[in-house]
Amino acid sequence: MASISGLHQPWAPRPGADAVFASALAIAEFALRAETLLPAHRDELLSIAIWKWTERDGKWRTRFRSSGALSLGPGWHRHVNHEHVTPRLALRRAMLQEPHRTGEILRSAQACVVTREEHCRLNAVGEELQGWERYRAAQVGVYDMATGSLMIWNDDAGGVPARP
């Protein structure tokens, strides 16, 4: 069972991240090369590759966590989502459009633990905004747990959004 302390622990990369990346990249490259894959299967494999990479440090031990998620008490794990900073759909589209950049695109995929309410706000932001700009537009404050610093402020933090 998840503990509240796990969400608040500083981030440190888990050993084996290079092997996870190589494996996720192999999945993505296979999906892009295999001519007999149905489009739905190709999309699913690309999505799996993205998930495997963004969960490399654990589903909830991501480097980035929202101020809302960090404010939750016991039972927090029932109220959070592993959110892709750049949505998986956008990452998949980029891989399909520029397969020669698949490794670069995959490596750029990041996740942030957010509350379910923040997740809804992020999903309401239009597709024209990607990455951290979505978080700024949705007013989701984000901490970089590698440094413990607030990298994107929301109105509740009383500041102007910082640039990561």
C-alpha cells in the first residue's frame, strides 16, 4: 500500500533507467517499422512505450509533482493521476510524423503526479498548448522533486509562473 511519505520523498533516478529507455525505444521502433500492424495496434504499442518510459522511476515517484497532489493527506493515491506533461497522443503523432526522431521524442516524455481535479483542468486546455504551457494555462503548480523547488506557480502560490 502506498504511503504518504512516498509522495513527498525527493526524486532520484532509479538504477536501470538506460535499460528501460532502450526497451521502450525498441517497442516504439518495432511499432513504427512493422508494416503489417493495424493502426490501432501501432498506436497501442507506441502508447505502451511512452508509459514504460514515464514510469521508469515508479508510477507515483515521478520527478515532477503538483502542489495539489503534495497537499493531499492519507489515501492520496486514490486521488491522483500519473499525467503525461505532453499528452501521449501528441507524442505518438510526433513519432509517426518523424520516425527518425523517435528516440528524441520518447526521451522528452515526462510525467507529473497531479490530482484528479488538476488532471481534468489539464485535459480542458486546448491542443494548441503542449508541455509545461498546459500546466501554466490550467494553473497547476508543479514542484521539481529533484531540487524541491516550485518550478511552476499557480495563483494559490501567489506568484508569477516560472519557466522550467
